[in-house]
Amino acid sequence: MPDIPKILITTDAVGGIWTYALDLGRALAQGGYAIHLATVGPGLDETRRKAALDAGLVVTDLGHAPEWLARDAAELAQAGEALAALARREAVDLIHLNHPALAADVRFEPPVVAICHSCTATWWKAVKTTALPDTMAWQKDAVARGYKAAGLLVAPSRAFAEATRSAYDLGAMPEVVHNGRAPVRDAPPDAAVETVFTSGRLWDEGKNIALLDRVAALTTAPFRAAGPVEAPYGGGPELRYLDLLGSLSEAEIRAVLAERPVYVSAARYEPFGLAVLEAAQAGCALVLSDIPTFRELWDDAALFVDPDDAEAFAAAVGRLLSDETLRADMANAAENRARVFGLDAFVADMQGLYRTLVPGLADRAA
């Protein structure tokens, strides 16, 4: 039998990491790699599981929580041990760790590429005004040990790489590989509708959805929001003015974006923002919070607003809805910028990094 290179990728079903892992895994599988997805946190629903299997991926639910859902370091260590056992059983060549804290107290035999998608420490600094609580210090410590154990660290934007280096006093900044998606447009774009749209984990305080609820109260056009409102650990914001669509499938999100609404994100914390990329690829004009990540990725291709200023967000949305020329210009700018963040470039960059840890890995792919 041919010696097919095997890569184990961790993922979860809570946020954008699922989309990231599925896109990457599918592309690598098409390139001749054997890809095994290991899920942490809540189990996959049948739609996600079918998407992975249809892409030729093997899926294992570890049945353990990542650090931000785990009760303590001991529970997190169980997840790491389960992942290490899976890696040994499958004899993988490389572990692509989307949850770096899993490496905190476990020695993995294969090399590890750890992705700095997000963490409690950087989230807290961006969203809160107080010091990280002592009850959460173990999470930061676990991430720090996971980073130290990895052979290579990667961040999805330079802004977040810098935030990560600062938070963990790293000797060197993580490598930067921008996330990417393949744009999907089944038909010519529809005429832009007079609506406003946002999407994502609405329960996440970092997404600043409470401010967008106030913006919806100030906006005459319908303002729709897709995504879960209740957090995995319970609770969530009380929203009065947004038109809540619930959790939509990928196809349903694409159908909404095909109408080219004005897309808005008021996030205080966003290491990359796949949802914004999808909106830009669909030809939506963007109104974004003025934070370092969005400036890095979308400068000159979006309207930027202070994430504390609901009135300014409403005014920016109103400008786009009332000025067809400005809206078309901004939509074109966003779509053009989105071409920089294509799936092919993202996958090629990741393969290049894999080769630094496992020389000859790509040569074994069919």
C-alpha cells in the first residue's frame, strides 16, 4: 500500500473552527492526504458529520471539552490524553492542533502545528476592563504550556499574532497565515436588498451583539441576525430589536448573503472573522468595528466605526442604504479584497509550514 501521509486535525462544532477545519481537511484530502478530524466539546450534528464524511474525512468525537469549556486543568488533561491515544492508534504523521491547550500536559509523539485561533487571555483583554480573574488563570497557563510544547505556532492575522505574543510573552511572534475560503456564487448576484445582516456566535460577548441590537432600534431597514443566542454553558444576551433567524445552515447563510445585504460586525474581539470574509465574497458592503484585525484585513474596503458607538454604526449603515453608488463601490472593494483570502493560498501556506516539521510529507501525497 502507498504510504499516504496522515494528518490529525482537531475541531469543534461551536464556531468558525469547524468551517476552518472542514475546508482545510477537504482540500488536503483532495490533495492525497489522509485526514482525521478529532472533535472536542459538543458532538457534531448529523449535517456536519455528513459534510465531513462526504469530503472523505474520518471523524472521531473525543467526548472531552476544550479549555474554555472544561471545568479545570484535570478535565482538560483528559482531552489531551484522549487525543494522544488517537494519534498513536492512527499512526499520524502530524497533528494540526486548533486547540493548543490540549498539548499543555501531554506529550504528542508526532510534530504539532498549533493554531492561535483565540484564547481566554486575549479575549478578556479585548472585551473586559478588568484583570483576568484568578478562576480563569489556569486556562491561560494551559494555553501557554500548549504553545510552548508545539513545534510551530500559527495565527490567522498579524494583529492577533502580536496580541498573542504580548499576552504570553513569546520570544517570537507566531507565523501568520490568513484564513481563506472558496467563494460560492451559483448565479449572478441579485440586486442588493434594503436589509442589514450579521452572523456568528451571538452569545459571545466579544461579538458585541448587544450594541447591534441598539443599532437595529435606530435603523429603519430590517436588521437580521443569524446564529445561536444561548451559550454552550448557558445564558446569553437579551435582544429586543434584531430579527433573530436562529442557527442557519451554510446553504441558508449563502442564500441570505446572495441578496447582498449590508453586512455589519461590531466585534471587540475577532482574530480573523470568517463570517466577514464570506459576506465580502458574496459582494456585501461592510460596516465593521474599528479594531486592529479588521483594519489589517479590510482597510479601504469597509466603513469603520467605534465599537462603543451605536449611533455611528446606525449612521454608517444609513449612508450605505441611502447612497447606491457608495454601497456599490464599497461592495466591490470588499469583494476585490476578499480575493486575497482564497482557499488555495491558505492551504498552500499551511502545507509549506507542515513541510518544515515533516520534510517530504507532501511528496508522499498521491
